[in-house]
Amino acid sequence: MRPRVLFFGIFAWYACSGGRFFAPFLQEECGGPEVFTDAIIGISLALTRMTSSVMSPLGGAAADYCERNHPECGGRAAVLATGTFIGTASFVLHVAVPEGKVRCHVFLMMTQSLGMAMTGPVLDGLALGFLEETGEGRDSYGKERLYGAISWAVANMCLGVLLDIWGYKVMYAASIVTCVAALTVLYMFVFWTNTNKAGKKYAQINSPDSASCNSGIKNISMKNNNAKIRFETEATPLNRIESVSSKTENDELKSEERGTKGISTLCGSLFYGSRYACAFVFCTFLLTVGTSNVENLVFLFFRDLGGSNTMCGLSVVITVLFELPIFHLAPKLLQKYGMGRLEQIACLAYIVRVIGYTLVPSSHPFLALILEPLHGVTYACDKTSSVEFVARSTPKGHEAAGQGILSALKDGGGSFLGLTLGGVLQQIYGPRVMYRTLAGAVTVGLIVFSLADKYGTVNYETNSPIEKDQNGTKFCTNIDCIDRYNISTG
């Protein structure tokens, strides 16, 4: 069993516990448009995003701690299950709030965001940890993540149809059902993982020493320098491994040191590593300012145009159809173009999309569906590049914490600013002015990052930003240096 089943189950729960339909849900079930205006919805959702972002690093760090100290019990999985239960309970309790009690609804939304904070980065950390243990590498993350996109599309399409038939009260039942399904899948994943690990340990203990030493060894060459041994295995026929006794001891010490790194150290490696890193974070931050409105308020815009809930669900399916090939090809795209190019593509797709929204006439809401594929491009490219950026910038064992830190900046600062500004602009000037303003902000971030990507220094072997000279390291101004030095990364 692979992490893709977790992505499938959790993302179905995301869709049915608010998701894209949360804004219209608040207007239909929590007091009407007179109580929950566009501005109040934007501010309410901004507060929940801020709460979630503040707790995300703590949730990710707690998950990493539990995993390191209690791996046999599935530490990260336990944190994920707890967050799922809290989120579901908070969402369902909306039905018990008296009409017009906006503060009570906002309190439940913030409580639900606490549960969400324990799921997002932890889910990414589980996937990355699994891929590291199996030796597949971080590049395979996109292939696992695409099953979350499939689940998100299917759940939103089905939910849109059900909402047109039975109304928004059906979301309560859908949230409970998907929560039970997600927890069941999580239990099966932890059980399978522990069983598989136990089987491997048993096989190693009961295998003869001679067989274990000779198994997989293809070639051993001894040199006069006894400190160095080169060997090649069948598992890695193209990679040679150098082993030095002193180096092994140093690596163990470094591994222990990495386990004690604090949040401040991780933040420094993410945000202050180089001008390139700062520009990347600035660009993805402004992109989140823009996408937060599309992901949370766009269904209100579609309803103003005359669209149905089924049309809203169909829009999600269209976006996912364009996410899938990008997530599936993520390893090849990262290898060929690098995380920087993917981030630039994400920004361009967003700008074209929201400008197109402002040109859709009110009498033809279905024309907006033509622009929806661009959201799939934006989301998949930004998510893939962001996860890769964090994975390369954080030490092993802190993947979930690193994802939580970037999530705190984007979903906290970016979403809070975007939803607050977007809700007020939509309330006062309308959605067309709001989307044009956000397109301008994303354009600024794209220009800043493009300049840093062009003139910054990059390690050609990892496509990671560096600014200090390193022994044996060549530099270039962009990813074209791979061709310039005639070096193959394959």
C-alpha cells in the first residue's frame, strides 16, 4: 500500500468538509447573504487560514517528533487521524448554531482549521518519508499526489450534483462518511507499513551472513589506500558508493544533529539561503495571495454569473484533468526545467486565467469553464515546485516541519492578505476589479523571481540556489548551465 491511498481518502474529506463550496455553504446554511456578505466571508476564511498556518509548523514538528520516537506506532499517522476527527466534528457542529450567530460559526471554522493544520503538512511528510525509505526519491512525490487530485475532482463533482438535488445540508452527512473512509484507509496504511517492516527485519535476521554479504554485490575493487572502499550493487548499478570509516562516524553525528534542529534554523535555511531563495518565496507568496481568492471565493462569482452547483463541481473536474499529467510527469519536469521554471509557468497561468474571468459576460457563465484548465496548471506547478524547494532546503527527518513552515507563510500570510483584500474589494468594487488587482500583484512577484532566476547562482547538480563558492562545484546563472557544461543529469 502506498501514500496515494492516503491522498485519495483525505482529499475526498477536504472536498466534503467545506472545500470550494465553503463560501456558498456559509451563505446558504449560516444566515444568508445578508449576514455572511462577501467581505465577512473573506475575513472569516482569512482568520481560519491564519489559525491553520500558525499551527501547521507545530503540527508538522509534532508529527516528526512522534515518528522519530514512536515509528512502530505510526507517529505521523496518529497526528493525521487526530486532525481529521477534529476537523469533521467542528464542521458538523455548524448545524447546531442558532441563526445569525456569526461569531459561533467563525469559532467553529477556526477550530476546524486546527484540525486541517494537523493534516496537510503531515500528509506530505508521510509521503516524503515513505519515498525516502523505499529509495524512490522525492521526485516521485508528484505521482503519489496526483491521486489526491483525482479524489478532489470526483468528490466535488458528486457533491455539486447532490447540492443541486438536496441542498447544502447534505454536506454534513458527506463530511462524516468521508471522515470514516479516510480514517479506515489510514489504519490500513499503518498496519501494512508496520507488517512490511517487520517482514524485512525477520528476513535479514534469518539470512546467512555470507548470503547477505554476497547478495547484490557486483564488483569490489580494493585500492592501496585502505581508508577507501568502492563497491557497486545491483540495486544501484549506475551509482558508486564511497565508504570511509571516519566519514561514517561523522555522518552519524550529523544525523543526530539534524534531529535537534529548531524551527528558527529551518526558517533560515528556507528563507535566507540566497537571493534566489528569497525571490522564490516572495513569488510563491504573492501567487498564494491570488490563488486564495480563486480557491475560496470563485464559486460566489460563478453563482453571480448564474452558474449552478453542478457547474461549480464540473469546473473542479476540468482543473484536475490538467493537474494529473503535470503531477504524473513531475519528476521529468523537475529534471528538465527545474523548480524555478515550474513556478514561473504557474504565475503566468494564473494571470491569464483571472484576467479572462473579468471578460466573461454575466449571461454566459459556462464560458468561465474554458479558463479552468489554467488553474490546474497553476496549482500543480506551484505545489510541485514548492514541495521540491522545501525538500531540498531542509535536513532529513524534518520534511513535515519544513512543509509546515512554508505552509504557514503561504496559507497564513498569503491567504490571510489575499482573502481579506479580495473579500473587501469584491464587496465594494465587484469581482472583476478584484481579480484584475490580484493579477497585477502576481505579475510583480513573477518579475522579481524571473530577475533572480536569471542572475542568481545555481548549483547545476541539484538546481538549488547557492551564493558561496564550494570546492568542486560549478556555477551558472540559470538552468541552461547544464547544456553549457555538457553535463547529463539523467
